[in-house]
Amino acid sequence: MSKKARISSADVDSLLKALLVLTRTADHVLGERAIARGGGGVLSPSKVLILRFLQFQGPQTLSAVAHMLGVTKPAVTQIVDVMERETLLTRSKGGRDRREVALRPTPRGRRVVHAIEQVQRELVRTAIRESPLRESKRCTTLFNETASALAQAGAVLESFCAQCGAHRDGRCVLDGGESCCLFLKYARVKRGARRA
């Protein structure tokens, strides 16, 4: 099909519905349900994102976590206070700036993230086995290309972060996966400006 070919409203509506159902289902099953099973029911999706971010990117400031979540620093402070009481993370004084606090996951926080990831992996394995798209690489490519196309259509690639928490390899699927995560790129630029 050429890029100029008109797509019918019915086809667009069907795809839109499928995408909305997919995103909501993935959010519910891989988010809420997996977190409840792997995290013992004590974690919210925001807490899991924070723990993953700290685990894969090392100690972070409250400001960096607030930016990653897309919320204010006071809102993150409230979440972090609760997470500290739940022994999921610790705070310590930052390096050069004593006003900044470095957040780190505790061993318990790491175990909880690991347990949630194990549940998520098993759910995805089951879904792939039962799906007509039995090839995981084909699914990954299809989902990444779809997310990237949507981001491009919305003209948000330079300013949008999916807040996916997939910071393990530092690559962003929205821009083809070859360049760094938009959030991490922004965080590095901001850190460099602060040092200057």
C-alpha cells in the first residue's frame, strides 16, 4: 500500500480500538496483576517504575525521579517517604550538593522488582505461545514500529517520554532503538548543565 493511499475511517477506528484494548490490557495484566502477584500487593506502578529506574541507572536524585515520572518533586517526596518506610529504598546525602539526596533500592526493593519481572516474563511467554504471532522478535518489531509511528504522527519524539521504565539497555524504541532513551538523554544534558 502506498503512503498516499487513503485509509478508511472504519479501518482506522478498528485499529484505534485494537490499540486501546492492547494498551489497557497490557497495563492491567503486566502492570497491576503482575505487580500484585510479584510484589505482594504493596506496590503501585509508580513505585515499581522508581525501583526499576534506580536499579538500572544507579542512585538518582528526587529531581531525576520526578522528571522520569512526569510529576512534581513534592509528589515524589511523598512516594519516597512511603517507600523508605516500606524498606524498598534508602536515601543518602548526594555528592557535591548536600541539599540533594541520592536514592538507592534496598535488597528488598531489588527482590521485589526481580519477582515482578519474573511474573511479567512468564505472562508474556504464555501470551506468545498462545498468540498467532508466535515469534517474539516479530512481535517486538511490530510493537516498537507501531509505538514509533504513533510518536512520529503525534510529533512528540523530541519531547515525549513513554515513562516505560525500560532503562536497562538505555535505548529508546520510539526513535528506532538506535539512540539513547529520551529521558536518559535529557537527564545527562541537565546534569552537564548543572556542573558548568
